[in-house]
Amino acid sequence: IAGITQAPTSQILAAGRRMTLRCTQDMRHNAMYWYRQDLGLGLRLIHYSNTAGTTGKGEVPDGYSVSRANTDDFPLTLASAVPSQTSVYFCASSGDQGGEQFFGPGTRLTVL
Amino acid sequence: KQEVTQIPAALSVPEGENLVLNCSFTDSAIYNLQWFRQDPGKGLTSLLLIQSSQREQTSGRLNASLDKSSGRSTLYIAASQPGDSATYLCAVQSGANNLFFGTGTRLTVIP
């Protein structure tokens, strides 16, 4: 079934630990995105990639890094997790920048 | 920065009613506007996308309108069903990579 997969589904992490959230899409979309969703704040863009090999910063990029080695995968890394990064993280993709976005099921991350 | 507001935050209606969800945005220079549905603990499902040059889009019982000049969009749901209960999110694309979300309207359809 075509779509976006994210792993893990949920994770509890000690502060200071490194963590990589995985995202894979099989729709051959050029653009991919990472958002975080926090109660009362809505979804906010962390990083994006318009095509393999390029990345850009969104609204809340601090403490996060991404890479886009190929079309399908767009991992999000927290180098040293802090409690304020406790959130639900969604990966999304679109055919091209500015197109309709499709979302994965999310990763619920708790940093203690 | 684009600000997106959705009113009301929560809405309860009896089954069978027609209803309207509202979305307003502060900057009319947009690429498109997208409506999503989110079930509790789940991801977002795209419902409708309206390009900036369009006035409305329809899909089944859903109709979304866009008035760029006034910074408003509405999502009309006809003949509501209990299965429509979810949170509905409005998102505005300002700039090629910036999708700005409202905080959503939580809809409950009472059987």
C-alpha cells in the first residue's frame, strides 16, 4: 500500500540521548517535511527537503537535523534530546514543493 | 508570519445536520489551502486542496471554499454522520515550503 511509514511508533528517551526518527515514502515524491504537533500550538514545520540532496529549515529547526540521501528516506535526528522536544512528530511528503501534502502516522516522543 | 485561526475550537451537532467549519488567515498571499482530518492518536488525512486561483473544491459530502481577499475558508459538511467525528485542521501554504496550521476544530456528531 502506497504511503508514508514512520518508526518508531512511540519512544521514551532520557534527556541528553541521541535519537533518530525514521520516515520512508514510496510515492516517489520529491518534497518531504517534518512537523511537530504540540497541544494548543498546532503543527509546526521543523525541516523540509525539496529534492534528494537538499534540505532547508522550517519554523522550529533548533535541536534537530535532517538528511536526504535518496528520494524515499528523510530521517530526523535529535543530537541531544531535551524535555521540550517531547511531542508528536509527523513526516509528510508532496509531489513537488507547494503541492498537496500527505502525512505519516506519527511518532510520539517523550523526553524525560 | 502567517497566522491561521479556526473557530469554533469544538462543535457538537446531532446526526444529519449540515455544518460549517471556519478558517481565517492573516496573509492573503498564499499558494493553496488544505483541509485535513485527524482522528485521535492518528496522523492527518488530506480532505481537500484549494489552489489560490480556485474558489471552491468538492469531494462527496464535503465542500471547501476560499476567499483570499478576506482571508477566509469554510469547510461545509452535508448530512453529518457519527463517523465524521474528528478534529478538522486548516493549513495555508505561504511560500513554497511553509504550511501553516490552525489548531483545529474538534467535531462530535451525536447519533
